[in-house]
Amino acid sequence: MRKVFHFDSPAAPYVADAAVLCCFDHRIGTAVRKFLKKQNIERADMIVVAGGAKTLASPRNDFEQDFILEQVRMSIRLHQTRRVLVMSHSDCATYGGLAHFKGDAAAEAAHHRSELLRAAALLTTNFPGISVEPYFVNFDGISEVLSAEHAEATPQNPTATVGDIA
Ligand SMILES: [Zn+2]
């Protein structure tokens, strides 16, 4: 091998602050990174794949869902992960973008909410004892997806804003 880049990386083993499943869409990358920093998540096992939570909620095939569950399993086993953040985002191409919802951001958010809750339920079923947090990323921030009980009280507001993440 021929060294082409020098950089000193921390070599010590680590316990992951969280595993994070999110889409590879470059547009949301900075928001996700800043949000993780604000959450004091410094050591994250990033599972970055097209669609993010969709790979669990509405997988294209059996392989996709199993593969992602195995990635979470490995994070738990190798890095003692106790917390999993599962994310999807507005205008995600794997859902046909915002255009699939005819530009209706509220309809899109409602659909993603159900997807995120399904993904979270799958993770909770597979990994009891792990804290699972579903989040929806759009172009002005990140929203926490509330539980079904809470959402029933405020059906016009499918998500709750976590706060300024800038
Ligand atoms: Zn996407």
C-alpha cells in the first residue's frame, strides 16, 4: 500500500453515544451533524443509507430490512450502543420526493410520521431495552416524532419542533 493521506485518528475503543440511521442525502447532512452535536452525541455509529428509516418501515426487499437490523445489532454488540436515532427527511427521493405528495408538506410529514413510528416499533421489538428516537428532518430543522397517544391530542400537528438546531 502507498500512504496518500496523513491524519491522526483516535485509536482507543469506544462506547457509542448512539447509532444513527439516516438517509445519505447530502442536503440534510449538516443539519444531522449539528443536531447530534447539540444532543451531545460525539461518538455515533452512523448508518447512512438511501431512505434512512424507510429501509425498516417500507423496505424495497427483505434483504434491505435484515441488513439494517444487523447493522444496529453490530453497533449494540461492538460499541454497547443504548440509543438509536432513526430519521427520515422531506423531499426524500426514495419516497418520490415532495412531488409524490403533490407539494403538500403536511401530507408528507404525516406519512413520514407513520413510517418513522413503524421503523421505531420494529427496532424496539428487535432490541428491547434500547432507547429508540424517531426524527423527521426538513429544510428548516429537525422534529421529534411524538407517540401515538400524544399525537391524538394534536392531530393537526404530526410532529413537534425540537428547536433551533443552527
Ligand atoms: Zn433521502
